[in-house]
Amino acid sequence: MLADQIISLRKRAGMTQLQLAKQLHIGPSATGMYEQGRRTPSVEILIHMAELFGVSLDYLITGKEFPG
């Protein structure tokens, strides 16, 4: 689910994997592994992604917003 969300949000933002990697200050191979589900981003990277894409952590991780 997380991998699909990352791909969807990245594409919606019109970014390549390389551009996302640069924004997150990580290597492009890490971005690829996140999108393949072969690696899980750290909490810090998840927070940075959520801020970058303008979504909540709930939405980034699950694709759903939770009340609260």
C-alpha cells in the first residue's frame, strides 16, 4: 500500500524518482526500492514525503484520511 501511495503521489506531483530522491536528500536507488516495496522509509523520510506532497501521514501510509 505505501509503495503504491508513493508512486501515485510522485506522479501526481509530476516528479521523477530522481527528482523525489533529490528533494528527500536520499539516493535514487532508495526511492526505487521504496516504490518496489523492497525497503521501508524511515519515519523522518515519511514525514518529509508527507510535507512535500501536502498530505497527512495517514494518507501517505494508507491512502485514507482518518477523523481526528
